[in-house]
Amino acid sequence: MHKISEEEVIEKIFLKGHAIKEFVSPLDIANLVRYLCTNEAKMITGQSLVIDGGWSVH
């Protein structure tokens, strides 16, 4: 309809104002979950952790 490629939509629309210019991957989510399951994260309680690569700051 708009004659724009998928790559252009991602680059020029979805990621235009994004700080890091890439989507959060399932591995990024898994790494956070893995960390939260460690003893080092035992004092993190009742928090909302934003894992969006800076999306919410623009």
C-alpha cells in the first residue's frame, strides 16, 4: 500500500526514536530472568524492571 519495505518500516518508523536502534530479544529477557534467579539479586523485591532498550525514555 505505501510501497515501503519491512526493513524501512523497522528503521524509519519503529526504531526512529529508539536510543539503541534494536528490538529487545528473547535472550535479553532470559538474561534478566537468569540474573533475578541468582543470589546476587536477592535484595531486589517488589520492583518493576523496564527492559526496553531505552524505548520508554523518548
